[in-house]
Amino acid sequence: MKKIVLALSFMISSMFAHSAIMSCFDNADGTITCEGGFSDGSSATGVKFKVEKDGKIIFNTKMNEYSEVTFDKPSGNYTAIFDAGEGHQVKINGSDITE
């Protein structure tokens, strides 16, 4: 029984060993850049990224080899979403993105 508990404890702690992180900034040229990653330093290359506005996806791509995405700044309210799977999603409202 102890071995099972220890294994489960290890598996649970491994699941929470890293958290998804993302920061976005306004480039002051009509574009926004978002950088993603994980708290353990893992790369976010290839992680899904999208921008939603009024409940619709207006931009859909993946993080590049530098774990970054640059997109044209939408007008009005929008949300930038870093989606590395269940439990690893970060959303940033466009109104919170500054230079």
C-alpha cells in the first residue's frame, strides 16, 4: 500500500511540477507580441495560441521556435490565449496588454 501511495504522490507532484506562463506586450507599431513558456524553463515551441474576440477565434497559430507569437493588434476587446492543454492555459485580456 505504501508503494502505491508514494507512486501516486510522485505522479501528482510531477503533474504540478510546471505551470504555463505567458506575457504579452504592445510593440507600439500596431502589433502585439506574446511570449510563452513553463515555470520549469521548458520551451513553448509549438504550443497552440489563439486570439478570441466576441467569442470567435480571429487568429490561430502556434508558438514559434523562440516560444513567441506576434500578431496584428485587434480593435476593441480581445483575449490572447496560450493553450498547452488541460490545466495549462493562460488567458490575457487585451486591455491588460501595454507597452
